[in-house]
Amino acid sequence: MKSCLLAAAGALLVSSMAQAAEINVLSSAAFKEAYLELVPQFEKATEHKVKTTWSGTADIMKRMDAGETYDLVIMFAPGIDQLTESGKIVDGSRVDLVKSGIGVAVRSGAPKPDISSGENLKKALLAAKSIGYSSGPSGVYIAKLVQRMGIADQVQGKLKQVRPGTPVGTIIASGDAEIGFQQISELLPVAGIDYIGPLPADVQETTVFAAGLQKGGKAPEAAKALVKFFTAPDAVPVIKKKGLEPAGS
């Protein structure tokens, strides 16, 4: 796989190798595990260097509002669109990278509730003593879902929202949340939890994560090359292995 990725990088990016650059990336965590495997391959193939700042969705918006400058921003697609409308992302530079469903987890060894349908998930939420959810797109959706299920009042006192950039899995592993919800790719790498599976199809929410070039970035061509590498066919097995799907699938 590594040799295939290197060959793909060489074929796709040879024109970008004339001058090595440092690419500054600001990214949310949903793409992190695939990113961490793919970036070293990109660096080896192109001699570019990638410097990454990881932030939650709300924090990314604060950083942009504060005037911080990066070459590439990766976050959920509506956020890229919002930043484009506000003049911080180059118009037309959005490229969809991956899509992610929301997953469910419990503490390692704990009983696994039935989440085979929306109705069974509702029963699991009502039975749980505490419920962890994120401050990102998945958390926004879970808050809406319990409203839609008509159980918001019953579960309100059990909801535990993590701070931006904090994996929900950490409070599941510690026992502070009996059950928790986050993007599948963010649950899978957390130690001390058992991933049960995705939300049932009748209540699942799929989020697209995209990249956009920030205005004022110092290495736009190298950043474009990085995006091209992420969307190359040979990157697909890594993306799928990490609980994501290519955006175009």
C-alpha cells in the first residue's frame, strides 16, 4: 500500500516538487487518523513538510475570526462554505475529502445496548444513566435527534457534552458517560471503549468533511498537491480502514 501511495504521489505531484514548502494545516479531528497515515507518505514523495494544528469546529471558527493564517483548513463542509462566504477561504477552493457517519460506544466490557433501529436506540438512551456527545457536528445532530424522538426532557439531565477538541471516547472510557456518540473515525482509536456500531440507518446522519485554501496562505500550490493526494484512488483503503468513506462514493 505504501509503495502504491508513493507511486501515486509521484505521478500526481511531480510538478509541485520543484520547490519544497511547509504547508500549515488547521484541521478538525474527524479526518485525523487517516490524515496521520497519509501525510508521511505525501511528505516522503514530495519533500514538502506538513505542520498541523488540531482543533474542534468551534475553535476553528474562533481561530479564523481571530485572523490566524494557515494554508489549508479541513472541517465539516458547511463550515468551509461559511468561511468562504466570510472571505477567509478562497472562493471555489473547497474539495470534499471524506464522509463520516455517527457511531455509538460504551466502556470496554460494559453491556452493549440494542441499537438496531431508531426505536431501540431511543430505549437505550432512556435507559442510560449518562450520555456523552460532542461539541461538533455529531453533537449538534444528537441534540436535535433527542428532540425529534420526543425524549429531550427525559434525557436532559443525563447529557454530558465534551469540550471542543475532546474525544467523547475519553469520558466513556473513564465511566463519566455510560454511552456516547461521535463520528465513527473519532471513536475507533480511543482505548478503553467498545465501539458498538453506527447509528441505525433510519436515524443516521452523514457529515462531509472538506478542505479549503485559506486566503493569505504562503504555500497554496503545495496545499493543492496535498488535497490531490488525499483524494487519489490509492488513498481510499486508508480512508476506509479509519472508519470513513471517500466523499465521492
